[in-house]
Amino acid sequence: MAQDLLSVVASPRRREILRLVWTEELTAGAIHSAMPDVTFGAVSLQLKVLLTAGLVTRRVHGTSRIYQVDRRSLGPVASMLQTMWSDALHHLKLRAELKESRRGPAPGAGA
């Protein structure tokens, strides 16, 4: 079971979907909008894998399917994901701050 869980969360696309539905419910369309580099069909396929693995829940509202992560089913992997996302956000923020505080020409600009 643990091996199956790890293989499901090994996919960057599925991890991104988990991040998106970590704190709020989102429709499949909203998830797709947040991932414009992939087709709706690809998002739908990844959602199906997550749903089959029990990592997300789905409820129907009219014609929409609404998804949210089931953190309990992730067990200790949940804290690992949160740490990973926090670290990635920290690095992005740091790069942005360094770029903003940079003085002089940008690297590679002019000769």
C-alpha cells in the first residue's frame, strides 16, 4: 500500500493537483485552469488516478465535479508534501527578493 501511495504522488502533475486542492475544494475546470500547459483530458486522467487511490474526494454539484484532498489517506506523506511545497515557495520568494534587491545590470546584459 505504501509503495502504491508513493508511486501515485511521484507524478509532478498529481502533486500539483494535490497542492491545488489541499485547502479548498475545486472543480475539475478550475484545476485545469491552474494548469494551462496540459489538456483537460490529462487533468481528468490524473484526477481519476488520485480518486482511485483514495487521495482525493469528489462530490457532484449540478454538472460539476468538485475535488478536495483527503489528507488522512496520505498519512505521513502529507507532512512531506507540505514541507516540500513550503521549501519550494521559500526558494521562489528568495529568488524574487534577490532579483528585486539586485543593483547594477542584470547578468548577461550588454557587453
